[in-house]
Amino acid sequence: MLSVSHADFEILVGEGLDTLPDDMLRELDNVIFLVEDRPEDGSDVLGVYEGFSLAERESYGFGEEPDRIILFRENLLAHCADMQELVSEIRITLVHEIAHFYGITEERIHELGWG
């Protein structure tokens, strides 16, 4: 399994975000990106979106807790054979979870080849 420190992994996530198109990120209001070692339930998911998608929101404004996109470092490291694959998989996971923010279903994400 690859070995990447938490701090270095966060840098890779930031670099992955920098590679995404501006129009994909433009509507990401009140969303935070986090890195955790693994999900509490012990599953092997690579990332998760926690919040209400744009499609589910009637009103959203001041005082709302931020939505969260979490990438799971240990699961991603276990999933990838080398650093090149890790960088690619981080980007894919970011796109996948951002798609959930926009209300795109899991099925549609796979139809589009994003997950």
C-alpha cells in the first residue's frame, strides 16, 4: 500500500481541486473539503458528500452549516497502486462527490463515466 502522510494527502486534494474547471466549482457555496483516514462505518468508499444537493434546496442562506465533501485517505491509498493512480483517483473522487452536490444521481454519474 502507498504511504502518504495526512498533510501531503491534503496537498494532493488541493492540487486536485486546482485541476477542476472553474464552472464546476463556481456554485460550491458553503462547502468544505476534508480528509479523514477512513469512514466511521469501516466501509471502503473513497469519498462522500454530506449535505443537501442544489436539487434538494428550497432556500439556503446565512447560518447554515457547511456541506462537506470528505475524501478517505486510507481507502484511496489502498485502492491505488502508485502515485500517478492516486492523483487520478483523487480527482475522480472529487468530481464524483461534487456531482452529488449538484444533485446528480449515482446512476447518472456512472453513465457519464465519472465514477
